[in-house]
Amino acid sequence: MNLPKLTIVVPCYNEEEVFTTTYEKLREVLLELMDENLIDVKSHLMFVDDGSKDSTWDQIATAYEQDTCVIGVKLSRNFGHQRALLAGLEEAEKISDCVISIDADLQDDIRVIKDFVLKYSEGYDVVYGVRDSRETDTFFKRSTALGFYRLMEKMGLPLVNNHADYRLLSKRALSTLLQFKEKNLFLRGMVPLVGFKSTQVYYDRKERFAGESKYPLAKMISFALDGITSFSVKPIRLISVIGLLSALVSLIAGIWALVEKFMSEPVSGWASLMISIWFIGGLMLMSIGLIGEYIGKIYEEVKDRPRFIIEESLTRVMNEQEAIQKVME
């Protein structure tokens, strides 16, 4: 029986504090899967450096020189998490039968990687890692995350609730995903569009053991906005509905003003007039901004610039003897 070649893709940005621990733990999981004859001995760990400003790439290069299971990709600058992940997936697709993506902070439980592989062996092309609970998150982050998924559901986006970018993709699922050429990436929304047989594996999310989160509030809001505007035109349709409702309210107010004029002494309405002007003005600016968001995305797409640029790639083709030696070590 031919065992699948697995590549675990880990996007990294300024991860010098966590790299060594992340590498050691993932290597241990990879070797255990080889020992249990669940994956091929030519499987890899791939670290993608997304333009880090610290020693992350130096540590990846050192691990590559010392360990035949490590390969690395260095991007020319910081392109963002989604593009760095896609760069790794694109490189991994060339050498793998299946690929697992995971963040470098290891808040996602690496023990369920074995469950991912077992589900793949059962014939699933996509295996989603889904958080069973958010107890480690702050109340604010937990509330905003739940609100985000509910909003996405209302917008008609095919998201898997409480799933980030911890997943397994078969070669054919990944090849299909790579046919999507948009520049505005929202992978957790794109993967469900691929189709194919999928399932979910549940786990408890851990706290980050070192370093700082690369997704502060501003980036989270930007990420959510990208997701909505990349996959749904409902916000623009909502503007039309609000405009129609505003027109109806204005019509009713106009009729009321005429009735007041002929039936009684008109009352000064300076406050109500100013409130109406500011409300409508703010609504119009918000609407223009939202439309501008869509136009900006169109602008980025038509320029057709590369989604990422690879500066250096540390890859290798192991022979059978090297692969066996790796497992023996």
C-alpha cells in the first residue's frame, strides 16, 4: 500500500520566540505518524517566512541544514498571513498527496493531526479543524468571533463555524483551490467552495505559549471586512434597501409637514432638521465608503499583480535511504 506524502505548512511572521518549540513538537508528530505507517517517510514540515524582521528565517535555514524533513520558503516581503499560507500550499502541492496548514503559535491542538490523516485515509478530501470551545479567548474576542460567524452566515458565506486555517486538503482539493485566482484572499471562505467530500475534527484551542498575537483588533476587523466584501454583494444591496426606507420616511415626513402647515401653526424644527441632515450625510458617506471598498478590490484584481513573491526556497528531494535514516534518528 502506498502511504500518502504529507506536508505540514506553517506560515511564520516574527516567530523567533516560538519557532524552536513549534518545530520540535511538529517534528515529533510527523515522526510518530511515520512510525505508525500512516504517512510516507518522505513527508515534510514546510515553514513559510512572511517577511519576518527577526531571526525566523535564520532558524528555518538552520533547521533545514540539520533535519531532512524540514523545507522552507522565504517571501520577499510581508504579504500577509493568507498569501503566505497560499504560497506554502502552492509549493507543497508539487510534492505532496495531502497538506495540513497550521499557525506557528500552536494554539491549535497538534494531537488531532493524526485524526486528520485517518479521515483522509477514509476518503475525505477536506478535513476541517473546528474549535470545540473558546474558553481560552477573552470575553470580547469570543463575543466578536461569534458575531463574525453569525454575520457571515447572514451574508450567505459558506463558512465552517469556529474554523480558522487549521485543515487538511487532499492533492485534488488543493489543486482545485489553486485554480481560484483572486487577489483578495479569504481561504476559510474559498475552501468550502471547492466542494468534495469533507468532515470536521473537533479540538480545544490552547493559549499562545510565547510571543504576541499577529492579529490585533484592527487586523481582525480588516480581515472580517475582506471576507464579507470578497464573497458577498449583500452590503451593497443593503444600501439600496436603506435608501428606499429613507425615501419612504422622507415622504411620510413631507406629508406630515404639509398637514402641520395647513392644520396648525408650524413649530420650529431646527433640531430635527439638523439631525436629519447629519444622519443622511453620515449614511451617504458610509455608503460611498462601502462602495469604494468593492471598487478598490476590483482595482486590485484588474492590476493582476502576483499574490506573493518567493525570494528563496529551501527544498530537497530525499532518496529512500535518507528518508529511512530520518525515521531511525
